[in-house]
Amino acid sequence: MPLVNGGVFTQTALFDKAKGILMKQRHLEEDEAYGSLRKLAMTRGKTIAQVSQDLIDSASLLF
């Protein structure tokens, strides 16, 4: 179930989880993970919350 339609807390939780995935899988620092999410969101014309949800969904398919 997507969490993007939730409130600020839910969006923050999504963002933190997505950053954590990037930090672990790509060995990034927190600011680098944030930059990656931000850049991807801008490139795709989506919000950071939407990109975060996409990343979480993709990661769940792999593990």
C-alpha cells in the first residue's frame, strides 16, 4: 500500500527509509543520498515522496 498520500510524518518516514536504502546499497553519506533522491525527483518530474516510494517498492522486490 503506497504511503505517499499520508501526512508530513508519513512522507518524512518514506524519505528517511529511501535515504537509508541508498546509504546502505550504494555506500553513500546522508547528504549524498538526499542529493540523489532530489536529482531523481527533478529529472522525473515527481515529488521526493513519490520517488522515495518508488525506490522502496523496487527494493522490496529485490529482498
